[in-house]
Amino acid sequence: MMSIPMEIITDDAELTRAGFHWRENLGVLALACTPIEQEGFPNAFSTRLGGVSPMPEDALNLAGFNDDSAENIYENRRRFLKLFPGDWTLAACWQVHGTDVRVIKSLEDANPSPGALGETIHCDALTTNASRILLAVKTADCVPVILADSRTGAIAAVHAGWRGTLSTIVQNTLERMSKEYDTQARDVRAAIGPAALPCCYEVGQDVISAFQQKFPASEHLFNPTREGHALVDLQRANREQLIESGVAIERIHTAPLCTMCRNDLFFSYRKEKRLRGRVGRLMAAIGRR
Ligand SMILES: [Zn+2]
């Protein structure tokens, strides 16, 4: 069995400062945002550790039915859910790098067809104010963002790759929360999870140009490398969108972990696709007690 690296069991000052801590149960390891949890919102950003998938071994692959057996994925989800004591219903969607937000009104709504978690519904963000529902987005390098409104109890989970970031999905989600639940940005806390960071994530001219066109002042997000290429900081882009929408900077917690540098801990599409062909999926989940 793949063991949990020693350095993460010991205290990690940088992680603590960022507002995160590790949670472990029976070999399943996940990152949790401490202040969001303290306000009554259990949450977890999964790692690849503690599962049953051959990716390459003991991997906690939580989605991607083309790359892994349903049996493995369901067992991994069962293990992941054990990080959340009590009775929870998981809700997810079929992510398409779009901007649609799925509003979940009730427990029945969360899981319309048994076992499917609503994954037939195309969207890239979910929101609810119902308790006992775990909203989950799936990533492997893309940026997962969770939102919690301590005043109304509304929560959201957002999948923001470069396309989602470009189309300001995190701002769309806040707007939807405000419309559905009267959420005000000043009451919101956000956690931006592990993703491909600007140490590793190089994009081409198509992405650079698309951002330049939509956000003339986005040059600072890019660090040029070779001709027509640059390293991009999507965590920062999403943090800046949250701030622009009115979320206080001190209420935004950013996990200082790169999925490409820490391929031992996280799945990385960019690192593993060419290497193995099949890539596991992480989950970022948040619920309301
Ligand atoms: Zn990196």
C-alpha cells in the first residue's frame, strides 16, 4: 500500500498559515480549509492516496468512468465520504468547461437517478443551501473553488480550468448564490484548492490571446517562457475575480500545492496523460451541517 509521505503528517507551517490542514482516515488523505470548517461547513480536497484504483496502485480515483471501473470509483467514493462523519448525499455533475451553475434545492434533487449523483447534468458549478448535501467538483490540474456563506448557509463548488476562469465561472456562481439565496459577497469565505500552478502550467498563444482579449489587464497572470508560451497563474486569476466580486482578501484561502509538482499526492492530467494514458480525478467537496 502506498504510504502517506512523512513530511505531511508533521506540522506544515505554510499550509497552516494558508488556512488548511490535512485530514486522514484509513489511509485516505485530504486537505481541508480550517476557517470554512470552523464556520460549520465540512470540506475536503482529495488526494490520490488511499483508494483501490490501479493508477498505478491504491489510487483514490473519484471519477472518470472511461478510465477506471465503476466498481473502483464507487469504492473510492465510499472511502472519501468516510472523511465526513454522519449521513451525506454526494452531488456532482458532468463537467464541460462551461459556465452553467446547477442549483440543488433538496436531497432528491441532489441525486435524481440512483447512484448517478446527477452526473448526467452538464454544468461546472453547483450551489445549494440545503444541509447534508456534499457538492463536489472533479479536477486533475484545473482549479477547484469552494464557497461558503456563513450568513445564509449557502455553499458552492466550482470547477475552473482556463476556460472556466476565462468565462469568470466563480463570479457567475456568486451571482447565482446572490439571486437564489440572497448571498452577499462580504459574508462569503472561499478556498482555492490544489491545481497546476505557475511553476509548471505552461499554456500557448491561444490561451494568452484569449485572456488578453477579454481582460486587457491580465498580463500579470502570465510569465513568458519560450516564443508564444507562458506560465499561467489560474489560482491568482480566480482569487482576483473573487476580490472583484466583493469577497474580502483575508477570507480567501489558497492552497499552496501544485498538482504537477506534487504528482505523488495529486492526479495531474498534464503529467500523467502522456505517461499512462489514463488519469484519475480528484474531488473538492463542501457541505453544510
Ligand atoms: Zn508546480
